[in-house]
Amino acid sequence: MSTTPTPEAVRTALRRESLCAAAVRALTGDAALHYRGGRLCRESQPLPLYAPHLRNNVYEDEFASLRGAADAAAQRLRHSDAALHRLLAPEAPTERLLFDLFEQVRCEAQLPPGMPGLAHNLRHRFETWSRAYCRAGLTEGHLGILLYTVAQIVWSRVSGWPVLDETEDLIEATRAGIVPAIGVQLAGLRTTRADQRAYAAHARELARRVAMMLDDARAANAGDDAEEARAPDDALTSFSLWVDFDETSVELPALAPTGVSRVLAEAANGYRAYTTQYDREIRPATRVREALLREYRERLDERIAACGINVARLARALQMAIAVPQRDGWIFGEEDGRIDGRRLAQVVSSPSDRRVFRRERYEPRSDCVVGLLIDCSGSMKAHIEPVAMMVDLLARACEQAGIATEVLGFTTLAWNGGRARADWLAGGRPPHPGRLNETCHMVFKSADESWRRARPAIAALLKADLFREGVDGEAVEWACARLAGRAEARRILVVISDGSPMDTATAQTNDAFYLDNHLKEVVARHEAMRDVDVIGLGVGLDLSPYYRHCVALDSAEPLDMKRLVALAQWIGAPR
């Protein structure tokens, strides 16, 4: 069972990522490099991961392993000409996969003198990945063990380090079988590792020969049992999903600005609020005149009707993404399965009739609750109409798919601190007071309400004077607590926002990133607890500094079925 990390543990994880980024910048001399969501980027461009051992998990991996992955990425940037690599790379996907791995190994072998720590980090990272690959059971199939063996012997030949001692016996038979066919290419990799162009010629030929071996192994396995035949393909897929090609890198939306809060990092008790006596949880629909609420609902319905969205199709997409098969009784009269005791007499009376078996019946069930948490800060006012349309359609589709849904929002009750700031002034202005405003958490639709009953309340999103400032971390904590109290097996919280947390009074009396860093801590804590899947939907902004799983939505583009179905599939994707 996962334990809840302390705020200090979460801050430590974030500092480690910052240290890794600093190490990469120091090794490469490139000041534009940084990590976002565990991914090395140059400004807003994510850099490709050329080998499976470069991918890491900042919340689960030990610091030495994170540093090893960062140093390996830095070595690739220092010692490989990306344009030349693209020019020389083979076109076949499997060959390209192997070619990229071989070039990564070459770069990691270019060790500068006097840096034993770098060599230790690189070796530690590769061996950690090797152990994880074996523990995942990916070496049990023909293709899996072949890929693993090739990775080990190329790493050993080019770097000069021995293969992983723990798996040497595992790969011995495969190594003995393939080295005679690729020995010339392996020797060429070793002797030309300082020359990228010369090395590439041997790497291409080695990749071609190994790809042929993989094809032969797949063909030889095709006659076996179907389930066993799929296992090697699963291993190849798992290997390839950990690697990116240059062509997959795309320009991302603007990145949410972030930084380090010195005040929060040095606070003995972590994040705090100066006072909570003015905080409120409200139903916004009760604060809108009935006639005005009807007008908002009619306007929203007209805009949704003009989009021509097929809600039933959207509901099917959600159900397919979220539903899991659950046992639902038995199917009788089958020709295979378990013997049905009630038909034993039929076995004697009609021995040729084989319909005496029964099988378990499984039906897809959507045992899930989805929370839609909407940032109602002032900047969201310009985007709220398309956001309200999207939220209304998702809530309606979720209900048709049998998925409980909450529509929530957050803002503040005042600008620039309000009564909380007045109390702080009256109290002598103590330094670093923490959150200094009146939070307002809003319930537009609870999980127990039907969409039809909540229709008017959802339209209250269009009320302009709701939008003030945003304290995101506390709002996410509140929404997660609501979802965690539900009985559903899976809980998903979609945070819809167009920017970083911002409350003027809090930023002025603490520092600019106080609320920002608290949001990171809250999200990281729930990711570690795994009680709620917290994902971010950025409105024209990349929210990856806060949410590991996030996408950006362009509110200027009209809603259509393609975008909504893709959004539904992303929300329901397993994580």
C-alpha cells in the first residue's frame, strides 16, 4: 500500500529534478534546458528519448538513477550531431529503434577525464534499467531476450564495462548464438566509437542484422499457441514505447511559468493559511436570479446545439475508455468451459450433445467518478463559454455511460486579500503569513445529482462576477477529498485552468511561487497515494509543471466530435 509522502518529501523530489536540470545545463552549456513533468526540454520543445534507459520517474526512482538518466541525456547532446544522425538513420522502425540505442551507447562511452562520478552515474542508470526490464518479465519471450542480449553486449563492447552480472547467465545462450553473426559489427563499433559517421556504418549493419533475427524469431514463433506468440511482440512494443524519434517532437503550447518558493521551502510547518474563517463553499446557482439563470441556460443550449455533437457517441467513447469487465453471472449451454452440474443427465442421455458447459459472463462496468474542477480566476472569464459547453457535454455523456460526475469550481471572495488581509494588517503585518485571501469553492453539480437536475446550475458558470483570483492547491485538495469519499473504485479529477495559481495578496506577502509550489506538492502527494488520478486540462497553456498527465486545449477552435472523443479517451486512459 502506498504511503502518503510528507510535504518535505515532495519538496525534496522537486529539488532533485531541479538539480538534474542544473547538471545537464552544466555539462552541455545550454542554458535553455530544463525538466518539465519529468521530461528534458529545450525551452518549450521536449527532447527525444533515444534509448529506453533514458526514461525515468521523478517520483519513484532514486536520485542516483535520476542523475544517471540526466547525465546520459547530456552526453547525447554533447557528442552526437543530431542532423547527421537523422541523415544516416535507417527508415525501417525496428532498425531505427536499434540504431538510436547504439548511438546513445556511443555517446555515453565518450567519458571526459577526471569525472569518475559521471561514469558511475551512467553505469548505475543502465544497470537499474536492465534490472527493471528483467523484473517486468520482458525477457521471457524470444524477442524480449534477444533485444535485451543485444543491448547488453553492445553496451559492454562499446563502453568497456562488463554486462550486468545478475543476468549474465540468463543471456549466455542467446549471446553464444548471435555473436558469431554480428561479431564484425561489434568490433567495428568499438574501434570507431570516436567517429560518429564511421560508427554509424557499423551500427546500421548491426541494426539490420538484429532486425532480421527478430523477424526470424517472430516467424518461428508464429506456429505456436496464439497467446505465446503474442508475448514476444508485447516485449518489442514495451521496449519501443520507451524510445522517441526526432520526428515525434512537436512544438508545445506556452509553458505555465514556475519557480521555487523560498518561503515555502524554509517554512517549518509547510503551507498554511493566515485565516480560514472567511472561506466558503457555495452553490453558485443560488446566487443568480432565476430569470438570468434561465437566460444563461438558453444561451448555452443554443451554442451546444449549433455544434451538432452526438452525445451518445461521446458516451460510448467514455465508456470504452473507462469501463472494466466485471463478473456478471454465467452463460449456460456452451460447448466448452466448466461442466454444468445440472446437465450431467444430458451427458448420459445425449453423449453427442456437447452443450453441457457453462462460462463466466463479464460485462463492462464504469465503476468510476469523474470530477471536473474549473479555475474561475479572472483570466478564465474570456474562455468560460467554450469551457462551459465542454463541461456540460462531458457531464451529460458521463451520465449516459453510467459514470458519476461532479462539476466544481474555485475562486476567491475578494480581490487583493479582502477580510483576511485586513485581519493581517490589524495583526501587525507578521512576515510570511501564508495564504492571505478568502477562498471560495463552488459546487455546480454534485456526483449524486442527475445532469437534468443540475442543468440550470451548470449554466451559472457564465456569471461574470464569480471570477476573481485562484488558490489552486487548496481547491485540488478539496476536490480530491470529495472524490476520495466516494465508493467508486476509480476516481479522476480533471483540473481545467488557463494559468498558474495567483492571489495578489499572498504573492506580495510571501513570494511569487508560494501558491505555485503548494499546488505541485498537492498533486505529487495524490499521485503517490494513488487515491485520485489528478490530470490537467490547460486552456491555451501547457500545465506540465504541475500535472504529470496533461493536455492543452485551444479554446479558439470550435468544439467538434473529433476533439471531444479524443478528450474523452484521454480522460479515461489508464494511468
